[in-house]
Amino acid sequence: MLTTLPIVAALVVLREILSSAFDFTGVIDFTEVAVVLSGGVFLLGFMLAGTMTDYKEAEKLPGEIVSGLETIEEVMVHVATCKQDDPTKHRRAILEVVDTIDRWLHKQATEQDLHETLHRLTSTFTAIELGSHATRAFSIMSTVRRSLLRVGVVSRTGFLATGYALLEVMICICYLILIMSSFKSLLGEFVVVSFVGLIYTYMYRLIKDIDDPFDYDDNGASGAAEIELYPLREYRARLETRIAAAR
């Protein structure tokens, strides 16, 4: 909101400059073109609904990844206990995976780094064979990989570039209408220009932000609508506590 308000203010100031400095009161009555703004609202709703579908699915992915990794940890620890082996090395292997996932999400590790780390973990599954435990671990890891691949696809795939093109043209047309229209009162002019400008600008920026719910960098979330990674952080804290307790 704080970064959107200056754009709205610039639109209002431009309108007032044209009115006061050039005595420009508009070339078309606002009521005649209000239907164009309604069409823009419909397009905003369509784009928002499309991006929200991926966003709601993306909200589940961190929890699914953590659930799978923690279940693999429990399987490996159970097998190590049955074999009277030290489970710490298995927990450290999973901690390496968690750290790599976190660095990958924050653009500090490549896709190749992530899959190499996952491969190193799965290569230890054959050594924990006890009944069907290794088979179960491989099955769970398949789910984890699927969720991670889905995270990558959602992050790198935008929603309908053609839809964005139409939306951007529509917003420019609406800005032009707000500047070129005539209003019956100064108060009505101020309210309509600021309110409509705020809605279109804010909603466009919100849709762009929601379109990539995993937009992180070295400083954390790049936008205001990124998926929270607290399941991953909380699991890493639990894992580090278990490793420290076993020393």
C-alpha cells in the first residue's frame, strides 16, 4: 500500500495540473465511459482467481515437504535403533537436505545442488533395509521430490502472459479515462480518480506478487504475499535439537 499510494498521488496531481494550469476540464463525461472501468474490474477478478488457485496449492507444499522428510527421519531412526546403530548420521543427512532446500528457495543454491543432495540421501536407503522400510523411504522421497518440483514450476511459471498484456493495456486505458473525463464536482473528481486509481494499481501489483509465491532472495521474501516457510524452519530447529541431544 505504501508503495502504491505515490502512483495514485501522481495520477491525482497530474489531473489537477491539467485542470489548474491548462484549464482542462475533460473531453468526455465520466458517466459515458464508466462501463469500461467495469470491464477492467471483471478482468482483475479473472486474473486474481487464476493466480489464487496456484497460491492456495502452494501454501500446502512446505508442510508436505517437511512431513515427508520428518517421516523419512523416523523410518531411518527406527531402523538404526533396531540395528543398534547411531541414528545421528541419518539425522545429519536429512539436515543437509533441509539446509539445501532453504538455500535453494532463497536463490543461494541451484536446482542441480538440490537434486544432488536428495540423491545423496536416497543412496543411504539401501543400507537401512529392514523389511519394507527402505521401500517406504523411497516412496516418501518420491512425494518430497514431487512437491519440490511443483515449487520450482509455480515459482518460474507466470500466469497467462496474454492475460497480463490485456490487463496492462486496460489499466493504461483506465488511467487515460480518469485524466480525460469531466466530473460534476471537484470533490467527485478527487474521490473517483484517487479511488479507481488505487484499486487498479493495487490489485495489479497484488496479482503480480501472488503469481510467484516463492519469490525469495538473500534478504528473505521479495514481496508481501510470499508463502511462509515456518514449517521448514521449525523442523530444522527440531532436527538440530535431536542431534544435539544425542551427543
